[in-house]
Amino acid sequence: MAGTKNHDYHILPPDIWPIVGAFTALAMTSGMALWMHDNPAGKYIMLIGVAGLALTFFSWFSNIVKEAHEGHHTPVVQLHLRYGMILFIASEVMFFVGWFWAFFDFSLFPSDLTEVVGGQFPPKAIEAVLDPFDLPLLNTLILLCSGTTVTWAHHCLIHGDRDGLKKGLWLTVLLGLTFTAIQAYEYAHAPFPFGENTYGSAFYMATGFHGFHVIVGTIFLIVCLKRVYNGDFTPRHHFGFEAAAWYWHFVDVVWLFLFVCIYVWGGWGYPIH
């Protein structure tokens, strides 16, 4: 019969959100560029873009959840969703490779930047660096603990323990918020500013973007927690939660590299704050 579905794929109906997302992303990036060039209208264009993107994310992901409830996420569709998440995380890995590359380029070849850093790294303008075994070590322990709690939550979900799932997610969200609060305190009391030299720029861009990813991951987990209370996720169908857990573990691993390379190795032998 014409129109009969005889395959495992889900053919998406026409939707406005991809084109809305494209235009609002354009507005956000264009507004940001204008704002950085002191155009008074830039920040308003950027805010419109941010609001549009937030609406796009909420509406688009709501449609995906609705599709799951309607039974469209067959094993084949779930497999392709996993492929998509893996490729997204791979692109995020390459994003951080750029910041690590910049930091190692500055630190391993300071003689190439003699006029900028005085032939040494950290530059002579940096009087002290952050003690890696103070707040950064505490944040490392917090993120490692959050990795165990989200794994516990996943284990509980697979075995049908809804109470343990809620507790594990609550703990992970609280640990993520604690990490962000400590990072903000660290920035407020750092002995060097952003943008005055290569060390400060590389440090804040790498750790700052990681902090942004922690915030995104925390929001991701909060949405999963709300869905758990709504009765979503089963031991066999819970890719939304699984994607959040993958993302959170990615954030954990990136932080371990940041801690070892930038906090410990990057300031080794330098006066600490």
C-alpha cells in the first residue's frame, strides 16, 4: 500500500527549527563580532541570536523527545543517534586540541616570542601562577567524583533502580555546580589578568571554554533529571541520558589534561599565588 512504512528509519517531517537555528546562529556570531568592534548595536543583535538559539534548542530537542515517546527511535535510529553524538564529541576534542596546541607552542618555543614574553614562559610579566594543588586539585577531585556518580546513575537506570538514578543525577548536578562556583572564585582571585600576555590568554581560553562545557553538561544533566521525574527513560531506551553521560565523561577527561598540562606542568618552578 502506498505510504506504508517498511523500514526501520524515521523520516522526519518538515520542520522550521533547522533554518531558525541557522539564522539565529548567524545573528549571534555577527552580533558578537560587531560588539567586539565597538558597534553599539552588536550586543543587541548577539542577545537576539542567543535567545533564538535557546528557543531552537528547546523546541528541537522537545521534538526529539516526542519522537522517542511515539516509538520512532528504533534500534537503527538509536544507532545513528549514537554515531551523531560520537562525531559531535570528536569535533569537541579537536576544538580543545587547538587551545592545547596554542599553549604548547607558546611554552615550548618562548624564544620565538622574545619581544612578547621575554624569551621565557610564563612571561616575565607574570609574577605568580595559581597553585595547582590548591583549588585546581579540589576541582579535579570534584569532577572525578561526578564521573562516578553519573556512572552510578547509569548503572541504576539499566537495572531499573529509579531511586538510585535520581540520587546519582542529583549528586552529579550538585558536583557540577560546585565545580563552576570554585572556578569562578579562582578566576576572581587569579594573580594574572586575561589578555595582557600569551600565558593569560591561553590559560583563560582553555580553562574558560572547559568551564563553559561544564555548564552545558550540567544543563544537559538537569534536563535528564527532569525527564526522570516525568517518567522517561527505560533500561532499553535511554539514549538521551547516555548522551549526557558521554558528554560529562568527555568534560572530565579534558579537565585531567588541563590540570596536568596547564596547571602543573605549565607553571612548574614558578612562584605560586
